[in-house]
Amino acid sequence: MKINSNITAYITNNAYAQNEKRLGAATGRLSSGYKLNTAGDDPANFAIAAKLRSMIKGLDKVKTNTTTGMSVLETAEAAMMETQDMVHRLNELAIKSSNGTLSSSDRQTIQDEANQLIKEIDRIAETTEFNGMKLVNGFFNDRGYTNELSVKVMDYSEQVQAGKYAVNLKKDANGDYHLENSGVDTTTGQYKGYKDADKLVGMTDPTKATILKETVPNEDGTTTDFVTVKGVGDVQIRFEVENGKITGNPLELNLTGRGSMRLQVGTEEGEVISASIPSMTTTAMGLAGIDFRSKESSYEAIDKVNNAIAYVNRARSTMGAYENRLENTETFLDAYNENVTSSVSRIQDTDMAEMMIEFTSMQILSQAGISMLAQANEAPQAALQLLQ
């Protein structure tokens, strides 16, 4: 029998401490509802759960993007529906005006009504907006660069070597566009301009674009190269250096494209749906300048109106297809979000019934440990009887 080292008390105390630790963990999990409260609980699953929680937040924003996109398309289609009604009325007027029994006064009356319909169609096209963005005036059908850009190189200095370089067209905070060359250091050297404009501009997808070059003489005897890019794709501007200088004339670059509204429908880069909203202007539909004042022009008007009807029908069908796709995307996002949330729950949420059993068990063992520790501490008292 030893009194200096109470091994039984040490063992009992260690067991009690372990039970208290497990009791504290069970209490924390029951109070928070999570079985992973710190990274130390399960580092691997904690990291997985954190990533999935971030994905859930992203999916919530993605769904918002999708529903907003549907609202945009529904707004655009509502404008198209009104336009369609007016185009049908123009068709009625075209058929009516082609009747040979009408007088000039009758035809002028028809023309007056047609003029008002034309103005109203254009008004709807120019005023239909969503969040300040015009929807059916071609803004989302020619989104890349909707205005003509005049790009000139003046007093532009960089150290260059002979060859061809890519140039980026960037827009600054003031709305101005600048050409920025990549991969060269700045030093003294004057760029007087460009030459061979048709060789300067290229498309990354040439099958979807056309490049037109035109050289126009200026009043001062110089000439200016114009390059017009039409179609879809990214534009690259290249210049060739000779003897450390680029010589030539300023380049006027007019860019037009078939841009689209890009909706982020996923949590990763590139998970987008592009929706191109056709223009509903009378010019786009071929109705500008339509004439009902003679029988012959009325015959031509019938063809123009029929083409416009087909144009609007295609546009509305396109909007319907986009809306159906977004509805399917929304359904998928709901299911995806549900599955990811379920996965997070399985990883980090507390099973309350199981944890309550753990808590009760640890609570009983803790109380028993206190009793056993008291008994172990009394054992050395028996040694006093041997000393009497």
C-alpha cells in the first residue's frame, strides 16, 4: 500500500477529464445544432462543408440572376406583343389601301394612321426599359460596341521591336477608349500612326464577322483609313513596326457586333446563357418609309408588312425559347441547391437524437467519475490504521 502515489486516483481523474471533455463537446453540438463547430472537430469535412456553404450562397445569387433574366425577357416580349398588334393593323391598312376603289384622300387618311403606328412602334422600341437599360431598340442585339469609335494613335511612346503586337481597346472612367499594347516596356519613340488598316484588325472568329476597309482623303491632303468590323467575335488590332516606328495615317475604327445579354447561371466562370433580344424598330423590321398613298406602293407595303410580321413572330418565338430555357435552368438550380444543402446537412448538422444519447451517457459517466474519484482519494486513509 502506497500513499505518495495514488495511482487509482490518477486513473479515475483522467477518465473523468475525458468524460468531461466529451460532455462539453456534446453540449456544444446540442446548443449550436452543428457537429462541426471548429476545424479541429474534423478538418477534412470542415473544409468540404465550408466550400459547399459558399456554393449554396452562390446558387442563391445565380437563381436571382435567372429570375431577373426572366423578368427582362418577359418585359421585352410584352413590348413585342404590342408591336405585333400594330404590325397586324398595318397589314390591314396595306390590304385596304391596295383596293383600286379608294381615292387619294382615302389613301392619305390611311397613310396618316400608318404614320402614327410607325411612330408608336419606334416609341415603344426606344422607351421599353429594364433597370435603365433599353431592351428592344437593338441594345442587346448589338451589345459589343453600339457606337462608332474613333481610335487614333497620337504621341504614343514605347520601345518596340520589329514584328506584330496585340493591342487592347479599353474604356476608361471618363468613357474614352484607349489602345494599350501588351508586353512592351515604355521608352522614347514616336508612333506617327498606322498603315495598311485592313491588316491591322482581325477577328478571333473570322467565320462570324466581316471586315471592310475604306481609305478616305482629307482636306489637308492626307488620307484616313477606316476599318469597319461587323458580326460577332472579339476584335484584335495589330500593328507592324519598321525601324522602331509605325508610320502611316490615323485609323478610324468602327465596330459593330451582335452582342447579347449574358446571364450568369452557374457558380463557375463561363456558366452563362447569352440572350440576344432583336430590335423592334421599324428600321429593323423594314417598315421605315412605308407608303400607302398609291396602289402600287400599297402592293409593296403588303410585302414589307408580311416580312415584318414574320420578323416579329420569330422574335417572340426566340423570347419564348429563352424563357423556357431559363425556367428549366431555375428548376435545375432548385434541385441542385436542395442536393448541396442536403450534403452540407449530412456533413455538419447534429443528429439531435444521437447526440442526446451521447450527452446523457457522458453526464452519467461524469457523475460516476466524481463519486469514484472521491472514493479513490479516501484509499490512502487506510494506511493510517497500519501506523496505529
